[in-house]
Amino acid sequence: MKDEAKTITLDDLAVGDRYLSREYPLDTAQIKNFARDFDPQPFHLDEAAAARSFFGGLAASGWHTAAMTMRLMVESVPFADGLIGAGVEISWPRPTRPGDVLHVESTIVDITPSKSRPDRGIVTLKTDTFNQNGDPVQKLVSKLLVFRRGAG
Amino acid sequence: MKDEAKTITLDDLAVGDRYLSREYPLDTAQIKNFARDFDPQPFHLDEAAAARSFFGGLAASGWHTAAMTMRLMVESVPFADGLIGAGVEISWPRPTRPGDVLHVESTIVDITPSKSRPDRGIVTLKTDTFNQNGDPVQKLVSKLLVFRRGAG
């Protein structure tokens, strides 16, 4: 099942390594479908109610933005054993809107080998999600469990 | 569009206020559907690959756990103007599995009125997601924008 293109282990990583995703276009139906399942609030479901809300118009759930970001991270960050998150911090500086085209840029900001388990470490990855205007819609910092070569 | 049952504003909140959700049953098809869309990694999509992975068996995406948690928060936290997140911290102490029945417990841990905008404040809400054994599968701390009465 391992993607042959994904061969990068903890041994290969360095602080400053960067990964750029493809673009992900988002439409109104996707926003409403996600909201219906997971975040059924008026400003994610109904244009008129959204116009009267804090958001001033239909906005994607922040959790939808997070989920789309993960899709783009899975495609663009080529760790051999996958992306296994221990914890994250997220902020949403502005809404994601219908018609937005998202992409994500990830940068390794820290690598801490495990003291107790020499086959692994924690990689801190900073991932910003941008819309088509270059404005950030999400800022994510992830602590990822990454294995050494042959350990996964 | 405002739910008549949701009438709680910043004026009504106190540190220590708690909210308990209903139960949310999760099956294999839901786990694979979410993963196919947003987190297409072998340990979320394929039982055999998952058995050989770090997870030792099929596990839900952490972002799926987060999304289900949001669904339960929307239903159980009755803020008049909705749940508007500025930022969050999440950890996933153990995997969410097929057959799990989740519920969430939310507690207000801080209330900070805005100095610059007297109609609003930031409420820090700690939300733990538990499986049917009472074990936490996600720990979430959210900074939520909450309005005073009549301001939303």
C-alpha cells in the first residue's frame, strides 16, 4: 500500500524543508454538504442568514478548511509512513468562501528525536492555507510522528 | 434562522458552565468516506494496511474526529449567535475506531471581554471527546467569539 513516491523518513528531513500543494477549488455545494454533516450553523448553510451574520456572507466551516488542508497535505508532504498527528494548533484569520481556490504551503520548523524511542521523532510542521488572492485562511502548526528509515 | 432554544449570550456565561452532548455512533463506512475525501491514507481506508501500520487497525482521521466533535458541539452548546471559532488547540490521545460511540463534554474555562469592542468577548471552551469506554479520543481547547445580548 505504500506510495512508492513517498520515501522520506526522519533521517532525510531538515528544518526549513518546504512542500507546496496543488490548488483546490471550492464551491457552494461543497461548503453546504460539509456543514450539513458536521457544522450545521446558518452562516455555513444559508446565504441570506449568512449575510446577516458576523461573516457577512456564506463561509465554509473552519473544520472544512482544516479537512481540505489535510487533503492537500497528504498529497504534498511525502513522509514514507504517512502523516500521523499527535496534536495541532489552528487559527482562522479570515473566512473561506464559495469560489475560493486554496493551496497550502508547509515548512518544517522543528525536529525533535524521541529520547525514549530511538526509531522515531516529532516533526513540527507549519502549514498555511491560502486563497487565490494570497490571503491566509488558516494557520496550522502540527506535531507529527515521523519514523526513521526501516522503522515504520 | 435563529434557533429559539439558543438564547445564551456573553452576559449569561460563567466559568465552569458545562454542556453535555448526545451520543454519536460511528461505523466503518463513515470512516472510509471521510478519509476518501479529506485524508486518504492507508490506515484510514484499508483494514489490512491499517493492521500493519502504527495504528494497528482501522482508525478514523483525526480531522473526522474533530468534525464529529463540532457536530456535537453545535447541538449541545447553546450560544445565541452560534459557535464562531477564532482558533483551537487539539490533541488526539488515542484513535477513534469503527464501532465507537462518541460524546463530548464542554466546559467554559475562561471569559475575556474585548477591550476594544464592548459588544463581544472571547470564551475559552475545553471540549473532550470520549468513546463508549470513557476514554478520551480528542482534547480540544477553542477560543470562541461570543456576543453580548442584542449585539449579534
